[in-house]
Amino acid sequence: ISINDNGHGIPKELQERIFDPFFTTKAPGSGTGLGLAIVRSLVTSMNGKITVHSEVEKGTTFAFELPAVG
């Protein structure tokens, strides 16, 4: 599964941190920085993987790989 947007993109220097708990680029009081940390935790708890590819001014793609259930 992949999700794409054509927004501002995420600078390379921030891409390594976006899954860290409490990391946010928003102003104080505008977010907790937990959203992507929770998503990564859920995906990895199901033995899956999440990756991000982003280019500034071109957008971002999040890709999710989840195991098949047999």
C-alpha cells in the first residue's frame, strides 16, 4: 500500500526523525508528534515495514508492506 501527496515534501535532514516519538515541526501546542511514531509501531507490530520517499516541493510517498495472512 502506498500513499502519495504533492505537498511541500520533507527535507532529507528531517526524514530520519519523522518517526521519532514527540518529533514535530509544528508550533508549540499544534501537535504532539506522535502520529507517525504510532503508525510505525502498529505496522512493525504486525511484522510490516513503512518507508518514506520525499522530495522538497515535489511531495511525499509513504509505502507500507504488510505480510499476507494465510
